[in-house]
Amino acid sequence: MSGGGGVRNPIFLTLFMVSFGKRFLSPKLVTILLLCGIVGSGFFLRFVHFDEWLYFKLDQSRDAMLLSRAVEEGPRYLPLLGPRVGAVTLSEGLLRTGPAYYYLQYLSGTLSRSVEPPVFAYPDLFFGTASLVILFFFSRLFFRRSTSLLVVALLSGSFLAIQYSRFAWNPNPLPFFLMVSFFGLLRFLHAPSGWKRYGFLLIFFVGFSGAAQLHYFGMMSLLGIITLSLGWHFALWKPDSWRRIFSRSAFRSALPVFGMGFLILLFFFSPMIISDVMRDGQNTRNFFEALIAKQDAKPLTNRLEEAFFETPRYLCLLSTGFCLKEGEPENIPPLLLTLLLLGAGGGIAFQRLRGMSEGIRKDFLRLLLVWIVVFCALSIPVAFQLRPRFFLVVLPIPFLFFGLVFEFLRERWNASGLVFGTLLFILLLTMNLFGVSKWFLEQAAAQRGDAPVSRTLILKTKDGVTLGQLRRAAHFMKTRLLPEERLYFYVKPEHIAPIEYLLRLSAKQQPELVFRNMQKVPTDPKARFFAILATGRDPEVSLREKFGQPVTIRDAQSVGQITVFEIDFPQRMIDPAFEWLNAAPLESSALLLDEKRKSSDRVFWGEAVSRFLNRNEKTPPSHDPSFPEGTEEDLSNETSEVNTP
């Protein structure tokens, strides 16, 4: 038989494949291939229609305006503090997070050589996908490979995880950095002496620094989890433990650990430290004031009651993608499933702890229990402010608890337990993917017209308006503009800055494009007017109420949930001597809605370095005129929903 005929022989081919598989497809390689498939599927769900369906609202456009200047003109325009913390009234301006999220966005813009809106959301997409990889390594500290793959698959298809990986927002990468810090901590505690142990310590502090700068609620949760986990690990309730800790040998071994930790934290938090030095500790004082200001001004019993009902509902949403609205009868089955899963997982963890010898697997279980308990305790003070974003802190918990249940069933009931555990996995994954598919259908419908949007949990204002629609609206306006005409547009507050940012990008290729948001009818003889309204609204009635005079509709185009109208004011006054004044930057018009303006509390690297070098050269101003900084009052419901500690 010839060689070619042998390969075509089915029996020979089968034997060849089996031999090849035994030799090359080791269990480790199979695990790698399956993990790549799961991560690839998760990336697809997070990336499909990423640009078109991207949420680009007031805060996203404001951050893009800030960072685009740094990308285009250099890092001297990077701020030392991060996004503002909304919905907090403080005596000394605004409370801000650390700048880590801004620096990730700046890195994305620099590597992409672009300041298009999706570029600033790429870090969220990256860390949302990377969280699947770190979850696998974290799970492997306790679970076998197959169970870890199932846990990762559940997070890969998680409705909430997918939604919070698809737009730019500083809390979104929080699960990744939390898991990195926990993985580094557990490996450090149980690694042998040597450089590898300090490598895990570095991983821990990098994760801690990232999580602490993204969200203040996440930072407080992380501090509580780490403190209690270490206290449980070292059995600090025993007097002998304290004697060992304060012994001379323990001090000598801990000294390099604390020294390294101090240097790492000093490096990552240096921008915040420098800013506070230059601002006399303003942000630190604001932080401690906000700890009190954010407490619900309601009795503890009311907060306990609210947390008792709301926390399980949001955990249900996290675990299954259901329980979207409170008080709905259809919430009962998924809510019971969630409580059963978490209760069974917690019970199994306690049961295993009792007979388990000290080691990394025992600390893993301790960490899981402390993780959920600390989160539930910290959610009580802010019970009436709970939103889905708070639950990013415990995003992996339901799926890790599933892993505990799955392994318990397989070990206790063998084949029947394996079947039951597999069915539970399929049920959880199917429910989440069902929620994802419904959300995708809503998003697709919102691009075509006025469609109900109920599954968007990002903001209070569920208008379904995405970047694709805003781009089409901006394109319609600029293409209708004649030479030498100036563009005036009206749109609701949360879309002013996004439209301005898109027009600003267009003006780089079309220097003749001149635009301004209008709050009253101008007397400019070269004006051409546009209005962007929710699809289905009567434009003549709405605009007459807004501007107090008749409106003529020249043309219109529906771009989805919004419709852009070319309009005119037939009775408007025209001033032949009108002059276009550029004294105020165009982008600042979002600040002037209520004729109030707040000076910026930001310090930029250029200013900090220049002051350090004591040079007299021109430095970036504390108020960067290239972006709207915010007003004394929230411009929309969105600003009260973002960046809350």
C-alpha cells in the first residue's frame, strides 16, 4: 500500500489521530485550548458592535475631551487626579478618585494614535476579557482544571459582566484588579522564600493600587477583605499569634515586605500625593468628609431592611441575568436559585474549612467567605444608593460558589452528582446568555427607531442612545451646513458634550466647521439651526416651549432613538453687525446651562513638574479649557449615577 493510500484509509487515519492525540494533546494542552475558546467567546460577546453600540454620554465625552489633549499634545496635560465622585456635596469642591483609569485611557489613545471615542473604552474591553484569564488562575488555587473552566465560562457569558465591559467607566475594570490582588496575596502567603515570593507581593500591590484608584467603594471593600483575611490567616484572636508577630525574627522577615510595599504604593499613589501637596490636602479632606456625607440619613433599621431586599435582588441579577426589576413575580424562581446557590456554596465552604489543614486552599475558602460578608456589611450604609455597579466588587463570587457546589456534587454523588452539576451550569449559563441576547436585541432595535430599552443598567436615563446614533446625527448636521454658515444645535443636557466632541473631531478635518450649542435663539445672520430630539416627540411643540417662538421644520432624519431636525425660527431677530466671539472655548458651553461655572480643582503634570523645577515657563492652567469640568449642580440624571464611592 502506498503512503498516500494509507493516509486515505479511514482506519489508518483514525489510528493516526488517536496516536497523535495521546502524544500531543496532553490534559494541559486541552485545558489551554478550551480556555482560549472560552476567552475568545467572551471577547466576541464584549466586542460585537462595540463602536456602534458604545454608550458615550456626558462623563465619557468629558473624559475624552480631557485625555484627547494629553494624547495630542503630550503627557504634561495628564491630571494628577481621576474622575469626580458624583452626587456628593462637599465644602471644598469635588472628591476625585486616583488617576489610574485616566492613565489607562491615555495609554490606549497613545498606542492607537487616535482620540476617537471607542479608543477610550478599549481598556474596559481589555480588562473585561482579561478578567476571564485571571479568574482561571485564581480558581486553580482551589479547583481542578475542569471546574475552573466552568467557572470562567459562566463569567464569560455573564450578562452584567458583558454590559460593564462595553463602555468607558472607571469602575468597570474593578473585578480584574480585585482578583489580581487576591491572587497575589494568597500566592505570597504560601510561596517559599525567594524572588518568586516578592514577585507575588508585587502582583498583589499592583492589583491593590489599581482597584483602590478605580472606585472608593471598591477600595473600602478591598481593605476590609484583606484585613479580615489576614486576621483569620494569622489567627489574631489568639494571644500566641500576637507574640509571634511581634517577635524579633518576625520583625526582621516582615521589614523587607513592608519596605517593598511602601515603595510600590508610593509609586502608584504619587500623583494623588503630589496633588494633595499642591492643594494643601484638599482631596484627602474631601474623602473623609464624603465618608460621612455618603451615609444614608435614615435609621439603621431602614437601611438594614433596604439592604435585606435589594442585595439579594442584585446578586440574582449578577448570577442569572434576571431579577431586573424589583417586586416582579417572575423574580421568585431566579431569586430562589441564587439564594440556594450562595447558601449551599457558603455552607460547603464552612464545612470544608473545619477539617482542612492549613494551606493555600484553606485561605482561598476563608477569602471567599470574608469577601461576600464584607461586601454585604459595607452595602448597609449605602443601602438606598445601591446600583448594579456596586456589585462589580463581588462579580466572580456567584460563579466561584457554583464551583464549590459543582465539586461537592461530583465528589459526593459521583456520576449523578456530575450530571446534576452540569445541568446547573447549563441553567446558569443559559439564563445569562438569554439576558445578553435580549439586551442585544434592544440595542439593535434602538438603532432603527424608538424602541423600549429596559436592560440597560448603566445609567438612570435609559434612552438607548449610543455612539452610532450620535455620529449619524452629527454627520447630518455638518453635511447640511453651507459654506460660511455657523452651526447651532439644541439637544438635551447629557448629549451636549458628546455632540460637541464629535463635531470637534470633524473640525480637525474641516477647519471651516464652526458650531455652538444654543440655549436661546441667536441673532447671527449666518446661523443654521438643528435640534436633536427623542424620536416620536412633536418637534414644533417641544421647541416652541423651549425657545418661546414659532419653529419651522426644514428637514429631518431619524437615526434611531433620536431624530435630528433642521429647523428655522421665522420670527427671530437678526443683527447685521453680529460678531462671532471666541473668547470662551466652544467646549465650555456645557458648563453654562445654568450660568454657573466652577473653577477646576485639577493639577496637571506640566504644572507640577514646572513648579518642582521652579521655572517661569508657561504651564497648563489648573482649569483646562479644552473640556467641560462640571457645574455646581448636576447637568442630568447621569452625573448623579457615576463615580460614586
